[in-house]
Amino acid sequence: MIKFLSRLIKISLLFIAVGLLLRFYIMPQILFPLKYSDQVEKYSEKYNTDKYLIYAIIKTESNFNQNAVSPKNARGLMQVTEVTGIWAAENIGIKDFSTDKLFDPDTNIEIGCWYISKLMRQFDCCNTAIAAYNAGSGNVSRWLEDNMLSNDGLNLDSIPYSETENYVRKINITKKIYEYLYSKNN
């Protein structure tokens, strides 16, 4: 009977250990993967953007589905619209660009990193740049001119689109999860 109880305790502890490992280490990394890390590392460095922000945008926009298409026809991992893709490709100097290349992870991530980097420089505030990535820089510029939405013309105190407000919140939470899971400073 004692051998049986001892074996039962060992098996129970093993199941608990495996359960904890799955819950706190393996499952979070499955839910928040570092897919396309070569491209994210390369282009986040090239365009001086936070790689965890890029992972958060990809996770939120497409859940790492390179073939994703939104109802507004945004394409690929970072959900780049055709118009933005053409404009960015011209500015970056991507040769032989066609909008079908927005499904190519390398092209999509480069354009997405370039664009969020441009928005960060334009708005000088991460949350404002994230809002512009979702709602467009023209909308955000108008919001910054509205005293009801921005006290200083630089930061948004309120976002009039609930979709964009939720998007900014989700990106920030997802970015923090990536930092927690993968930052060497933890």
C-alpha cells in the first residue's frame, strides 16, 4: 500500500509539473510565437522599431497568417493596404513591386516596419503612432487638432473610434506579453 501511495504521489507530482510547464511556459510561447523572426529582427533594426511592437502588430493584425486579407483588403502579416504598399515600396525602393508581394513575409514586414517607424517619427508618441497605423495618419492628425481629443496637439487623450481605442490597448498588452516572455531582462 505504501509503494502504491508513493508511486501515486510521484505520478501526481509529474502531472502537476507537466501542467505547470504547459501553462506557464509552453502554452504562452505557442500563443505568442516568434514566427518570421529573421525578418522581424532584420527590419525592426533597419527601421529602428521595437521588435516586440512588430510582433504585437503581426499577432493582432493577422495572427501570423501571411495570407490574411481584411474586409478593407489589407494584406499579409501586418495587414498593409495596397495604397500604402505601393507608396511604401516607392519610398523604400523595392524593385518590381506588385500588390501580390504584400503576401510575401519579407516584403510585408519590411513595409510594415518602415511604416510604423515613419508614424513614430511623425507623431513622436507610440500610442498615437499605433492609433495612426489602425485609423490612418490623416484621421489621427485631425484628432490631434481637436481640443476635446488632445490637450497638447501631440498626444491623444481620447480616441473617437472604439475600434482604434481597443486596437491601441490590445497592441500594448500584446507587446508587454512579448516583452515578458522573451526579453532577456526578465
